[in-house]
Amino acid sequence: MNRFACRSRANPYSGLFSPWRAPHTNNLQSIGSLVQLEGDGMMERLHCGDLQMAYRWAGEPGGPVLLLSHSLGASGLMWEPQIGRLGKRFRLLIPDHRGHGESSVPEQIYSIEDFGRDLLAMLDQLGLQRVHFCGLSLGGMIGMWMGQHAAERIDRLVLCNTAAKIIDPRLLRGRLRLIRDNGLEAIAESVIDRWFSREFQSARPDEIDAARRMFLATSSTGYVNASHAVCDLDLRDGLASIACPTLVIAGKNDLATPVTWNEAIAAAIRGSELKVLDAAHLSNIEAAEAFNQSVESFLC
């Protein structure tokens, strides 16, 4: 396995959402209320073909592995609100997808299959045959692909604020033209308005600033290439083939992937459960307590 520790960027969420703190490289033994293995919280990288994929571990060293798959324009940092609660029960594997965070940025347009095969290669190199999977937005799309094409690798599946097909991708395609001309700054505020309700933005300005910094740290090339994967997505025909236990989480105020889209996913996956939270798109942040409770109850 070709992987190595690397120095990670400053964590824009540190201290905002949970007792977890980003560790310093010379003090890795005790973090908050959790006793970590040496190296926990540090970014590591492995090679998946030509891709350098960044990831980190957090949580209970002996617990079942829960892979957390992030949203378009975010990174593994968005899962900080989950580390304190879910990390007490699970070993959390938190990657940065291609074109995002600390992972490399291939120049070609991406597909959902590309993202899924990246994760399968990561699991292979880490020697993990089967994991729980929780993905939000883009991460949920990857989860649906894996549930259809690599079901033997998924124990339980959590699909959050996501879509099997973007019904009208014109908004997202319009953003791509703005990015090419003016960079991610041109769409940052519109993205924040989709990620969080107005009430949450007013009540939690520090967390909104952290989310904005995370978004603006994303590669413009990576965002554009990943957006094509989202626009071209259609996983509807394969939903009925997903056989693993599945929880679908929706946000009552989610304009990006409305409740009805998530209801359709839940209706198509036999035996799945649906939970609607009082949140917009990034429900894991805006409704962190309810989100964590829902995921923990389902997985345990």
C-alpha cells in the first residue's frame, strides 16, 4: 500500500461543532474525550491509479468502520459535527473526493462511477472488505452507485439530502459559466443560501463563515468537473436493486435536493426508512444533533 502522512490545512471547523479538536502532529494521543490511535486526525494519502486520495481516521479504534462521503464543493471537514457523537461508536473513515480538499484534481470531467471506484480502491488498499456508508448530496449519489454496483462492500447505507437524478440541472450548469469567468467567489453566497436556511445563517454566523471558507478552499477545476457528474447523473433505474438496509435523510427546507426527491429514493429502495429533519441542504451541520441521533440509531 502506497500511503503516507501529510500535513493538513488548517481546519476551518475546529471547535465550532464538537469537542473534537484538530490535533497537532506532536500531540496525537488524547483528543477531547476520545483516546485516539497515533495519527488520528492527520491527513493521509494513497494512490488510486493516477489519483492521490486524501483521507483521515477518527473515532473509536475498535468500532465498526463508517465511511463518511461529503458534498459537492465541500471536503471531509464538513463531518466535524459527527466526530464527537458517532466517533464514540464507530471508526470513522473520512476521505476527500477527487477534485476536493487535499485530494488531487484530475483535469478531465468526472463521473459518479469515477468517485465510486475511487472509494472502492481506497477500501481495497486499506484492507476493508465491508463498511457502513453515509453520504450527503454528492456523497449520497456515490452511495447509491455503490449500493447498485458494489453491494458486497456496504453493510448499512445512509443517503442524505441527495438525488438519483437532478431534474433540472440548469442552475448548476449556469454556475459553471460563472466559475469559469470569475472563480468560486462568484457563486459562494448562492451556495451558502442553498446549504443553510436563512434562520441558521442568522443564528450561527461563525459556522457559516467556516462553511464559506471550506467551499472557497475547493479547487475551481475540481468543482466544475464534479458538477458535470452531478448534472449527468441518473441512478433511478437501479434503485430497486439496492438490497442493503438503507436510511434516507431529507431536509425540510432543502432547496437543492427537495424532500420529494428523497422520498422518491426511499420509495424505490425496498424496506428503506425515511427521516425528514428541520434543516436545509447540509443537514448534518444545521440539524447536527438530530442527524447524529438518526444515523446512530439506524446503524446500531
